Amino acid sequence: MKIKKEMHHIHDKSYKDLFSNKKLLVTMIQSFVESPWGKDITEDNMELVNKSYILSDYEELESDIVYKANIEDKEVIFYILLEFQSYVDYSMPIRLFMYMSEIWREVLKNAKKIDVKSKEFKLPAIVPIVLYNGEYKWTVERKFKNVINKNELFGNNIIDFEYILIDINKYEKDELMKLKNIASAVFLLDQKVDVEEFISRIKEIAINFNNLTEEQKMMIRHWLRTTLNDDIKNKLGERIEDILIAKKEEVEIMTSNISRTIKETFEQTREEARLEGREEGREEGREEGREEGKIEVAIEMLKDGEPIEKIIKYSKLSENEVLELKKSL
């Protein structure tokens, strides 16, 4: 039984809504990005840029989030690409390079020419981050120069950068549980697990993630409502996402009821499949019987010396089938 929708566009939109929240983004960077500048990122110095740099070639494929920050009085741009496809795309470094170039082009377009030509002018740093939730191992090159032919010949004479990869499915459950923040809660619920484990994780988050605010719980609840499989929602209503906002004494009862419903649904589905398989077997048997009947008719007519055309007409076999039977006799 599938838990989450397969369409990457649904995930893109829901994640874009989630990570448009500065608190969540800061939490993600500080929890999952190992860097000396991570400690300098705060909600106060971060600003969401409501502009997409997705190029027309990729507009049906991707979604992005852009933030600006001031670190030591210098502007830094965080370009976050949401990569939620079912396959790994090896053109990722090239795509990121194109988006980063587009951001710098926009900066230059809005700057005065005299400023650009001055000694003091600097382009803002761009930190590319890829957020990936696919089930396949990420084997794409992280460094841009590694997709340039014969890069080893040119050393530092060619452009290079390395993007940050946050691979949701690579984190262990215990590692995420220890963090107990909104970013780790989202990752826990988006990893590839079965339905029972999924319900168990919601239960643990509802009971043990005491640092989550009511607003953050509502954000996750909305995200679940958007991404949960329609079949799951139709069978269970809104009960799954309601676990997150229930009182702790109610959580155990709710999860037990949902687990029971899921088990009953599974048993019903399995019984329907068994009955369907039995009916298919009967139909196959009837078909085999019909074929055997045709062959018996043809054999009797061949023994009686009837012409081939007549045998084909009455047995419903093809000419080749009748000729093969004649050879075997």
C-alpha cells in the first residue's frame, strides 16, 4: 500500500511551501549542513526571494527556493533546488551552473555599470543546495569541473564549484529522532517506509518532539494532507495528519485505530485479489477446454478424411494448426 503520491510536482509545491518558512530553512541548514558559516545563519538575517530562476527548458521539471542572507555585512544567496524525481539526473551540475549564472546576470543587470567596473565591486556568493528524496543512491558528480572534458589538464584555469547535497533517505531513523526539530520530522515522514512504520513515526513525533510549535505542527499537517496518497486518505479520512495535533493521551488510541483499519483494508484487498485470481484461473480453464474441444473436432474430421477447408470451418482452427495436426497423425 503506497503512502505518498508519486508525482514530483506535488512534492515540489509542498516542499516549496514548507521551506518558504525561514525557521524551517535555518533549522535544516544548522542540522544537516556541515559548514563554518552555518552558525551565522539566523531568521533575522535571512530573506526569502520571491523569484524563480528556473529556465524554460526545465520549468516542467523543477522547483526552486532562493534566500538572501547577510553574513559579516556581505550578501550571500542560497539557491535551493528541489530534486524529487524517480531517477537521478546526471546533468545536475550543469543545471546548477546555468541557474547560478542567471542569478549573477540579474545582479549585474540591476547594478550600475560604474560600480561593476570599480575595484571594490564583488558578486554575491551563491551557495547551491540540492534537496533529494529519491530512493536511488545519488551518484551524480558534486563538483562542476568533473563534467568538463579533460578538466585535469587545466587545473585552476577552469571554473569550479561544489553543491551541497541533502539526501533525505540516507539519514538513519535514530539520527533524525534525536534532533527532534521540524526539519528532521519532515525527513522522517518523507523517507521510503511502509504504512505501519509511517504511522509509528507520526506517533513518535506527536509524543516526543516537544520542541515543535503549534504553527510547525500545522505546517507538517498541511504538508501531509497535500502529499498523502489519495487512496490512503479516502480510507482513513484526515485521521493520519490529525495525530500531530491531538493530545498525547489521544495519540495512542488514534494510532491503534488507524493501524487496525489499515490491517483490515490489507486483508480485504488480499481476499479480493485471491478471489480475482481464482476467477481468472476458472476462465483460463474454460479457455483451455475450448481449445481442446477444437482439436478433438479437427482430429475426428481428419480421421474421416474430410477436406482441410471443411475442418477449418467447423473446428475454428487455423490452416497451419490443422496441417500440424495432420502431420502428427
